[in-house]
Amino acid sequence: MLAQMPNYNEGLEKYNQKIASVTSQEMVINVGPQHPSTHGVLRLELITDGEVVKDIIPHLGYLHRCFDKHAESMNYTKTIPFTDRLDYLASMNNSHAFVMGVERMLGIDKAIPKRIEYIRVLVCELNRIASHLIAIGTYGIDIGAFTPFMWCFRDREHIMNMLEWASGSRMLYNYIWIGGLFYDLPVGFEDRCKEFVEYFKPKLVELDDLLSNNQIFISRTANIGALPADVAINYGCSGPMLRASGIKWDLRRVDAYSVYPEIDFEIPVGKGEMGVLGDCWDRYKVRVDEVKESVKIIEQCLDRLTKDFQRTPDFDPRALVPKKVNLKSQEYYIRAENPKGELGFHFVTQERTDIPRRVKARGPSFNNLSVLPELGRGQLIADLIAILGSIDIVLGEVDR
């Protein structure tokens, strides 16, 4: 089978040539796949000259989800729990993108009640904060700062409790359904969420002060792993990786999906404040600033949900949920801004069945990780850990 795949053989031959060309002064070092700083089961094969990284060869496939094939063997509704397991730190955002795609193919996307749309944005932004808190906390511990790690997980726990209250699940929610929601928000959820926002605002200021202006942290991240805008575009980078290079590209604004056009928020971009534009510090700072913007979005959603789109006794979040998804034969691509970048689903549907012929997921972590050899060449091994942590990958969506 492999003999019939020229691209595979060509890549394998290049890899063998690269390893064979290693000189006696150079070393081949494995980082991972079982290593805390690889943020999952990722193996990096380094060719080094002393402490300097000459080349990086990432090896993937240690956490294969088989998502695409799962999606082709069951109907659209049953696939939603599998989207949760791609970027398992942002399950709400994953299912939101998938569901929007199916709703648009069905032609019911304009009929979704505003209360449902605002609830979707609310839980997605809560999940975005939770994802970024893990990115910031684990990045701090990569650099050697333990306190931010504990602070981030402490505050993330409040979000996890609220999302569990709403969905019944701790981490893999299956809450956003095609045509609606699993259930309306629990009574008192909005008040509890407001309490969290008031609690979290000063905590976020403390977290920002602890790392952003910390001289040790700045020395480890500023001027390290700078990603030029043109290289980011050529590699298909998205999310904070792309915006840290100075490009103001956020699908919540560009595609204006759901109720994001009705919400006021800014798109943080890198400015090279502590070093050069697009370095590790910029990527970290964009995520911190995005958490602040997500707090603003949550406040606006809560305001609309408690005033304009209050809960009523006759409100049914499952009213538009189809018993069977009947679609015409077509191809469609949907994309959305998840915490790590552009998450896309390409559908190839078929008539007389609610099982798709093909579903292909485009995980942002995969593209963001592909630029690692460009960022790591010529850097020290210790700085490579800082670069990898600044990418913020989840291997569940890298391998899929």
C-alpha cells in the first residue's frame, strides 16, 4: 500500500537523508512523546549542535481520534459528542462550529431563536476563557513559574462548575445541538455567571501583572520565536498565533456568525511591546487580552438574556431540533473561531440518508504546529520549550 503512495515515499526519503546527513558534532535528541512540555503525546526529533537546534522533525499520530471516519459512520446528531473530543479544552466551540454547518445546510440557521444564539455565545466564551487559562497557566509552568498555573486552574474550576451545571457533563458537554440546545440554562445561571465575572475581573488583573511585566518571564519570551506575518499566512496559522503577528483576523468579525455582529468587542493583536512583533511574549499577551474581551462579551450576553431575551415558561430550546437530518447532495465548508484558531468542517452529504458521505475537520492546532520548525531553527533547546508552549496545541485535534 505504501509503495503506491509517492508523496509518502518522497517524505520518508527526505527524512532518511536528513538523519543520514547528521555530522559527528551534531546530535539527534527526542523530546517526547511522553514529556510534560510537549503538552500531550507529541514527539519532536531535534538535530542539535550543542545547545543550538539545527532542525526539528515533529512526529504526530500518537493520539489519533479517527474523527473523520467516525463522522462517516453515524448521523450528524450522533457526531456532536465526537467534536467535543477534538480540542477537548474547548468542547463548546467545537460543537458550535459543527452545528452551524448542519443548520446552514438545512436552511434553518436564520430561524434559531435569539435566546438560543446568545446562550451559545455565552457558553462558548466561557469555554474560550477556560481554554486560554490553561494556555496561560501551563505556559507559565513551562517557563518555571508555578503560581500562575495554580491561579489559572483555580479560576477555570469556576467555569467548569458552571458549564457542568448547564450541560450535566464536566468537560465533554454535548450541549449545543442541531437546531437548538440540550436544555435551557438552569434557573439562576445568569446570576451565578454575573457573580463569577465580578470575582474574575480583579483576578485577571493580578494574573496579568504577575506574568506580563515579570522580568524573568519577559527575558524567556521576548525576542524568542518571532513569527513574521507572511510566514504565518503561508503556513495557514490562525487564531492568537496569527493575530500575535499583527494581523487583525478573527472569524467572529470576518464571518459575523451567530450574534457576534450585535456584540461590541475588540480584536487584540501583537504589537512587539517587549521585543519583536510576533514573538512568544506577543502570543501570550494576545491570549490574556482575549480573555478580557471574552469577559466583555459575556457581560453583554448576560444583559440581553436577562432583559430582551428572558426565559419564558413556553420556551423550548429543542423546538427546531430535527428528528432526522435530511439533506440534498452537496458540499459545504463551515468555519468558526475557536480558542486556538480557525476550526473548519468540510461536509460532503448524500441524499436519502442522514449519514454524511465525507466529513473532514480542519484543526487549527495542526496548522499552527506545522510552523514549529521555522520558529525553532537556530534557537536554544530551552527556548524551543518556550516556543512550543506559546503555540498552545491540543493533540486531540492535531491527530484527529
